Amino acid sequence: MAQQLTTEEIFQHIEETVKSTPGLKKKFPGILVLKVSDSESSLTIDVPKLTTSRTPHPKPNLTITLSSSILLKIFNGTLKPQAAFMKKLIKIEGRLGLAMKFQGIVGEVRKRLKSRL
């Protein structure tokens, strides 16, 4: 992926992927909030309903807080979410079991990104 994406562009790709990929329900059965610490952006992903929102959910199953540069590295494939967690580059609150399934969302978004770039 040669093109550098912004947080907003990544969020847009996540939104499009979630809304058009019913199979995600099996890969990630919960509500995820992605918080980007250096831009104060957030994205709620309600996978069971296949919806997204820019407003943080009051009781998500999982919240992942990370910087915009780490978000980019995860979604362009140069950093795996598990490695980011082990290196303490992301903060996880909530169900750790769901955090392990976050890779399913990342994989689907990356497929979409590769087909567009």
C-alpha cells in the first residue's frame, strides 16, 4: 500500500466494510470503540447490527485506544494488532477475547483497501 491514508480515510473504509460484510458478525460478535488519541477521533463499530457511529458507545464490549500512526500501521499491514498490544502501543479495555478477534475486522478492511489502491 503505497498511499498514506488519514485516520478519516481509514474510518471511512472501516464503515464501508462493516456495512457491506455480513460475515463479520461471526468474526467479531460485539461492539468495538476505536479511539485515536492524538486526534480525539473515535469510531463505534456495532458488528452485530453492521452499523458504525462517530459517537463513542456508552458500554462497548471492547475499546481500543491508539495513535493515528499505529492505526495506519495496523491497517496497512506493517503491524499486527497482537504485536501492537504486546509492545504496549495500544490500550485495550473490555473483553480481551474480543481483542484477539479484532484481526478479523482488520483483515476485511485490508482486502477492501488493496482492491482500491
